[in-house]
Amino acid sequence: MKVGDKIPEVLGQDQDGNTITRESLKGQNVILYFYPKDNTSGCTGQACSLRDSWTELRDLGYTVIGVSKDSAKSHQGFREKHKLPFPLIADVDKKLLETFGVLAEKKMFGRTYMGTVRTTFLIDKEGVIRQIITGRNLKTMSHGEQLLKIIKKEQE
């Protein structure tokens, strides 16, 4: 997926089994963020940063949705433990990760595997991708504040 593309009609199911679709998000600006794994230090820091900025992001007209390959049960525990106010899509079959192009070969401790590239998509009210933040441009531990700056600058 790239800037200007429309997101898929069906994104997936959240931690409670609710299906999230493009139609259900119509009329809302969306922050769709992909992260590697529940309860790891970087992913927890990112989620908590988004949680801490959630009210202000919501007041600016944005909905936050997280996505990882973890199960719905894992997401339920992660949300409860860190009091996350936004849904987390359980993409256990990695279909959404593949569709958005965030599944890539990674290396850790000499082992090669397919993993999630931490990436955030800013999506407009019509379901069109307006901006993509990834790689060194994404500030994991202060991601909420980073997004607030980007959104406020856009709205000027």
C-alpha cells in the first residue's frame, strides 16, 4: 500500500471479535499502526505513548487502531494491562500485514525470520492513505506526540 491507495474493505477482527471495515471507519480519520508483538518493550512503549495522546488525537478527529499478528486473547490482556482505549486487530494469518506491505525479512541474534516492520498509516475520512511513517522516521517511545505534531501541522 502507498500514499493515495484506498485501504481494503475488511481490515480484520479486533480483540473482542468485532469486524473493522472501511465502511465502519468512513467519516473518521484513522491512525492505523502496525507493531511486532504485544508486551515487548518497544511495542508497549509505543502503545502507551498512543494511549497517553489518545484523548487529544480523538479531539483532533482521529481514531487509533493497532495491528499485530498476536491473537485476540493476547490483545485482550495487552489492552487490559496497559489500559489501552483503542482496538487492536488480531492479524494471526498475517493477511493485513502482507496487504499493507509491512511483513519483511528480519534478522535477530543471527536468525532470519519474517517479521512486522513497525509502520503507521494516516488515513483520511474516505479510507485513503495520506501519509506513511516507518523506519527511522517513526519515534517508537514518543509516537503519540510525534503524530500530534504531524496532525497539527497538517491542520494549520
